[in-house]
Amino acid sequence: MLKAYKFRLYPTKLQQEYFLKTFGCVRFVYNKMLEERIRMYEESKLNPNAKQKLPTPAKYKPEFPFLKEVDSLSLANAQMDLNKAYDNFFRDKSVGFPKFKSKHSDRASYTTNNQNGSVRIENNRVKLPKIGFVKFKQHRSFQGIIKSVTVSMTKTGIFFISILVIQDEEKWIPAKSKIGIDLGLEHFAIMTNDEMISEKIDNPRFIRKSEEKIKKSQRALSRKKIGSRNREKAKVILAKKHEKIANQRRDFLHKLSKRIVDENQVIVVETLRSKNLMKNHKVAKSIGDVSWYEFIRQLTYKCKFYGRTLIKADQWYSSTQICSSCGVKGEKKQLDVREWTCTCGAHHDRDINASINLLMLAD
């Protein structure tokens, strides 16, 4: 089993310069290879991955000697990323054609592999190819063989390392409970377990709570002269505020998803198409803030790690419209209808009723 562990890096000034140089070289090589492959694609309209003569990082080193100064495996991984992007495009055109990487909008990162101990951990330091030992904060230990590492930098200049480890399947105490989870905006999640105990998890609304601070920073940025030092400082201030919101949301989602996986063996959750729902501009910001997709993603891989069963209800399953007492499907209810009474006489809380119907899919 492969599992990744993410830690904070504390590089020196020279090490920071090396990381920045590697980010740039990886981006440069990726764009160069993509440029050449686009030309090949326009000539044949076939997947260039199927051709024999494909551009490689080594091809550009004589012309651009600065590429020799960084880890060659980071450039090789850029080529693998491009191959994967092309294969995904020809497998499913809806994913889109590979795009050029931007210094300002794309994530600054590079990946290198562990070859014969070229990556190892000693005394709160991690050894990386070409650069040596870098100080990092290992807040939790792990067992296994290091396969690869990815070094990344946030918009605020903070460095992280993600260590991919090959390890045995985790031994986990099995849980017997089942739970149905209805997702919403008023409450982030409404959960009902097999003892018919329901719980409503409040929606933290991180963006809404910080909206005024964000607007203030955005207005300050817009007043700065383009290309000035003050504008760069204002960009960092704004990025820090967005980064804080992202960290708060990630922390909330990790804690909730881990708790659910710890306590339940079978988890049923509704399937929501956020992209379609966000076409309604009245709730688009709230849907983006609530991050249902990331929550489901975390539940998916944590269930796989710990041997749980995750059931994703069909997106057309009418969990809200069906009476959980008699099973009769009523008429479609508007979003402002939070409670309703079935023809059988049962009175329902809209969200709790939906979570009970989802729970029934676990049987």
C-alpha cells in the first residue's frame, strides 16, 4: 500500500534558491516538451505517446546547460506527468488537452525518487538528491520504504515535503456501526447511525467569516502600482489570508472524516455534482466554501486505508423526497421546505429523513 506523509520543510537560504531553481527548470522542461508534442499532434492528430521519438529532458540540456544544475529525476518526472496528461486526454477528451504551466498560477513543486538511499531521514532532517540534508518538522513517525518525495511551495513562500511510502496494510479494529450522511449548506452534514441517533454538524462557513478581511486585502492590492514592491507585499498578505482559510477547511474536513471512519464500518453518502449546482449563482460561493468534493475524497481514501465500506448513493436517488417511515415518494419539495408531513402521518425533518433513507442503503 502506498501512503503519503506531508511535513513542513525549513530550508536555508541556499536551499530555498535551489528549490526555486528546480521548480523553474521542471516547469521549463514541461512546457518545452508540450510545445514540441503539440506540433507533433497537429501534424498527425494521433497520441504522440504512441510515437517512437518523443522529446526528453536530455534533449534540451546541451542548449540549456542550467538544466544540469538540478536533479535529473525531477525532470524525468515532469516527462512522466506530461505522458499521463496526454494519455488522460486521449482516454477521455472531457479532461481537456494538456496545458502549459504558469509561474504565477500553477503549484510550485517537483518530484524525485528514492534510488539506493538517495532519500532518507536522519535526526529531523531529510536527505534529498543534489542538495543534501534539509531540516523538517516530522510531527509523526511512519514505517515503510520511501518511494518518492514531492517538494512544494505555497504562494506565501512556505515549503512542504510529501513523502510517499510503501508500507503494509494497516491493522485496524473493525467497527460495527453503519451511518447515513446527508450533505447540505445550512448544516455541513446530517448523520444518522443504525441506532437511529441523528447528529447535525454545523457548516463552519470559513469564507463567509473572513469575507471582510479578504475584501480589505483585495482592495489594498488593487491600489498598488503594477510591478512595484508594495504590490508584491500586498499579494503575499492576500495569499496568507486565503491560505489560512484553506488550512481551516482542511483541518475541519480531516478531523470529521477521520472520526466517521473510526466509528463506522459502513458509510453511505449522497452523490452531489458540485459543478452543476454552482451554476446557481445565489449559492455558488457557499457551495465552493463547503467543499463537498474534498470531503468525499477524504472519506474514499480513508475507507480504503482502514478497511471500511463506502457506498455512494446514485445521484438521482431521491433521499429527500422519500418518506423514511412508509417508503412512499412524495412530490418534489423546494429548498425552503425544511419540515414536511407524509400522507402516512409521519412528520419529518427534511435533512434527518434524507440521512435515514441513505442509511437504509447500507443493508
